[in-house]
Amino acid sequence: MNSSAGRDRRKFEVRCHAGDAGHLEVASDSVSVRVGQRIRREGEEELWGSLLVECKENDDGSLAVEVVVCHPDWDEPLRIASIQSNPSDGNAAGPTLRCDFEQKQL
């Protein structure tokens, strides 16, 4: 997925299409998106926030997208992916997008 980010100097972009409920397209310097789904727990239905995507700028200027899964039976959420970039690194020979898929309890 490629975007014309040169028009806007924001660090992240979100495109959300939610069926009949509508859609959202925004650019921002930080993002937090929670996706919930209906589950049954202790005999009751509820919406459970099962996926969290957090996007932020690190202290060194690099950008990070963290993907976290939450489960009602787990004590802690589990980070399943971390995607890093450093767009301000003018010495990079090509596009630099580092993906870390090591699971990490938060």
C-alpha cells in the first residue's frame, strides 16, 4: 500500500472502511486503533478489544507501529509485530521498513 504522503508531513495515515457504518481517512502524528469483536464470556455477550494498533514516534525520531493482541484468558496482552521506519535518515540507500515478528508479552 503506497500513499502520497509527500502532500502531508504527518507521520501516519489511517484508512478505515466499516461497511454500512462509513469510512474514515486521516493523517496524524500518532495513532491508536482498537478493534473489538463480540464474544461470550461468563454467559454474557460483550465487545472485546481483541486487536490494538499503536503508532508513535520514538525518542530517536524513528516511527513505530506496534500490533497487539488481547485475549480475555490471558494475563497480559501480546505484541505480535513491531514495524519500524526512519524516514529522516537521509543516508538510507532505499526504503527502510524493519519488521520484527517476535512475540512479546506487554
